[in-house]
Amino acid sequence: MSSPKPEEKPHDEPAGIEQPQGDDANDEEEISAMKRRVAEMEAEAAKLREMQASLDQARHDLTDDKEDVDSRSIFVGNVDYSTSPEELQAHFQSCGSINRVTILLDKFTGQPKG
């Protein structure tokens, strides 16, 4: 015959490990805080991807603009040192409209490079 067994309590936790009830509430708060933080980080990552895409598009547009300007630009070398930008513009006016005239200068002396 079997001897009577002491009354056993059902356990949610493995034997020998007991957690106070307050820890469950703290864990839930931590988990929800982590989930909020992850959601914030995902939103920030989406914003960054959007910004990167717009910057890439802007860079592409600038490259196209630069290529367009370069395709309409000319370099004139061996220009007399005493030539002014106005004289160059007047000389090439018959070729079409001129947006800008730049004469390269020596950075130390400030004199035209010719």
C-alpha cells in the first residue's frame, strides 16, 4: 500500500527557482520600453533611408548640371597678360551669349596666368 503523499503545489517555475511577482511587472515594462525604442529606431532608419535617397537624387542632378555646363564651356589659353575679362567677352560675343569669363590668376602674385 502506498503511503499518503504530502500535498503538491503546481509550479510554473522549475524547481528551485522562484521569482517574486513584482519582477513580472518590471519585465513587462522593460519589454514594452524596448519595443518602443526599437520602433523609434526603425522610424529613424526609415527617415535616414529617405534622406539618403533624396541626397543621391540631388547629387545626380548636380552631376547632370555640371556636365551640361561643362558641355557649353570652353578654355582659351595663351591669352595676353593684359587682357581683361570684358575684352574676352567682347571678342567671343559673336559666338553666342557668354555667362561667365574666368581668367586664371597666380595665387601668389595675383597676376593672370595667360
